Amino acid sequence: MLTSRPRGTEDILPEEINRWYFVENTARQVSRLYGYREIRTPVFEHTELFNRGVGDTTDIVEKEMYTFTDRGGRSLTLRPEGTAPVVRAFLEHHLEAGGLPVKLFYLGPMFRYGRPQAGRLRQFHQFGVEAFGSRDPALDAEVIALAMDFYNRLGLKELELHLNSVGCPACRPRHREKLQEYLRPYLGDLCPTCQGRFDRNPLRIFDCKNTVCQEIVAGAPTIVTCLCPDCGQHFARVQEYLQELAIDFILDERLVRGLDYYTNTAFEIMVKGIGAQGSIGGGGRYDGLVEALGGKPVPGIGFGLGLERILLALEAQGREQVPGGGVDVLVVTAGTGAEKVAVRLLADLRAAGLKADKDYLGRSLKAQMKYANRYPARMAVILGEEELARGRVLVRRLDSGVQEEIPLDAAAAYCRQEKERGFSG
RNA sequence: GUGGGUGUAGCUCAGUUGGUCAGAGCACCAGGUUGUGGCCCUGGGGGUCGUGGGUUCGAGUCCCAUCUCCCACCCCA
């Protein structure tokens, strides 16, 4: 079908745009409050950036990327996430030159190829922040606080903040060894997927939903118990700061970031009632990423939040935004000879800051009034031949039906007054 | 990528065992009120019944394929 959108994409229609304005405006507002500045990167990048920045063995790179070759033979990819591009821009423009830390936020579409379902699209939108240049656990807490503040301002309730530490390249191998040591006797009992994970990424076994695997892994050594002193202290500090900020969290040792570049803090925000995909955002620290992408070792931490899922959650919690279409005034003509006056008056109304429109389909007076009612318009200014001959117009309120005759020259000012009166009473 | 469900007017949906089955409500347009909306009445426009094959004298109704959307898995936002 020519008239159908590509699978997994959505049109955001005029009647729902206010919901998006609300979420986007809140994101910008709260970001600025915390000292983050907006950055806009391209929607496509060199494929290599994601291969290296996201990780070759991740599902995203292995089977979810929109990769294509352009006319110059370059391999490009529609960005599946926001962190790697921001790191690339950070390096390309030497943003560290302005002094660290560098705190950035972004808002925009991401692309992942997969089967669409509730809360999962092929093109979706994220609000994200990235902070470079500090390992201070207070910054971890700030980033998490920013996310929670954002949700609160939207009015979202019943959120669960899951928190974990995945350690660093020094302490992680130790945990891996201990974990494998523990699991080895049960290897044959694990599900086939987890048997494969045993060598590649035993951490993922914590995530398995298979009940047998869960039972086995229940007694396994968690990462937190194997953290080196530095990482252990960092994690403890993050928790202290969160407590200081009165932010509740759930320690979740099963929360895992699969990539090598992720270090220490990992977090995810869950909400119920939006389908099987309960995560509305996640993030963590990535002290190895900037270096992996060719920069000096600069630590970083950030998050990405899914806007569609947030909108779903707002809807599920009955926090719908009012549509907010409509117009203050509809200019209506009765009889002939008023067309030019109508165009002129319309311009005056708009100049006076009123939302105003007129009929462009040559409708009858009655049809124009119906149009005004349905638009909806708060007032109709009716240009009738008789009144116009005396330099006057009729201003009718659509709610009460009260109508008054006003000099044409004073009509815009009068409408303005009426509008303001309407707000107070 | 795997599995289940689904697909009839702009929207929400009826459509019996294949034979006026192409309908209703809402929406839209017009008229009832030759200068006034919201209620009511009357009338009207609008559908390749997702698409392509097949079975049949005959298919929206049966079969196959394909696409879409929905839901779940994998995984994530």
C-alpha cells in the first residue's frame, strides 16, 4: 500500500502533539535546571561507530541496526541509541576544551529493527543525557535524580528505580571466574541459551527467565560481592547520595549492562501497566567508552529514556493532556461584500495575539456558525451587510450565545478583552 | 528472527450453515430556519469487504499465499 507507513513507525498527529510538547518541554526545562545543554547529532552515523561504541556482540549490533550503503559506498547506520553519537561529537569537536565536566542532553528519534509490539517501535524517541569528565559518585546520583525529577514533573507515579553496580575491568573478571566456578556443576541443567552464555557472557544468566536457571543462579555470587575496593566504595557513595536526595531505589543484582565499556553504576526505571516492556528508561556509567572510541580516557555517565513508553505510562495512569486545539475567534461573513473586511479583520485579530481563523470554503452563514462551533471557536465575529454599512460588527460568544454590536475598529481589542474575561470568570 | 490473534465506509463495528450481505451508529455535506452554531427531523456523498491466487453456478463468508496491525518470546526504550 502506498498509503501506509513503514512497519513499526508512527505518525504523530495534530491532536496528540500537545502530549509531545509537554514531555519535550519538560525534558528541556529540567535538563537546563541541572546544567545540561542540548546537542543535536545526525540521525545516521558511520556504522563503525556503533560496532565499536555499542559492542559487536550485542543484539542491537547483531540484528537490530538499520544499515545501508550510500551512493559513495560508505556504510551508514540509522542511530540505534544516543550515547555513541554524543561521544563521537564530544571527541570530534573537542568539547573537553571548554572545561570538564561537559554535560549534554538530547532529544530525538532512534531506530532499531525488530518485531513491533506494545511499547516497541522501529522508530522511537529518546530523551537522554551524558555527562563527561568526572567519576564523582555525586554525578551518578545527579544523573539519576535528573531522570526521576523528569518523571515526577510529568506526574508519573509508581516507578521503580533499580540500581546495581557492574564493577570495572579490574574486578569484573574476578566475578566472572567465581560465577563460572559456581555454575560449572550445574552446567548441564541450564537452558540451552544459558549454556551458550556460560562462556560468552555468564552475567546474562542472571537475566534468564527460565525457572530452573533462576533457581540455580539464586545462590550464585553477585557482582556486588566481588567489587574491588574502589568500585565498592563508589557504589556505596552513590547510594548514600541517593538517600540524601530521598530517592528510593531497589538494589537489583540481576540488573546487567552487557557491554565492556559499562562500569560501576547501572540503573533502570520500571513502571507497570504498559505491556510486557516495563522499562521506561535506563542508564549507567561508561568510563571506558570514550577511550574505546579513540579519545583520551574520559569517564562518562548518562541515561536514555523512551518517550513513547513514557507517554503510554501517562495514558495508563490517566494523566492525559487536554487536546488544546481550537481558536479564539472565527471571522464569519453574512451576505456579500465583506470578504476584504474579513481578511483585514483576521489580520488585526492575529496581530492582537488572538488565535483566529475564517472559512475558506464559501460556506453559508449557518454553515460558518456550525464550523465555529465545531472548530471550536470561543467567539464568532459576524460581518453582516447592515452592520458593516454602519461600520459595526457583531461579536458573539459561542458558549453563552450572548452577542454584542461593536465598532469594526474596536473589534480586535474587544475580542481580546472578552478572551481575558473568559479566563477569570 | 519465532509464535498466537487480527484486517468490512474517515471512526467503532454488524454481516447467520457460501445465494439482495454490502449494512448500522458516529463523523462529513445539504435542506428544514433566503442573516446566526450547539438539540431535533429529512436527505446525500463515501467501501477494489487488506492484497493476490484457488474451490464453486455463485465468496465478505471456504482453502492457500502474502502484507498489515495487535499481543507475546528474544532483547531492550
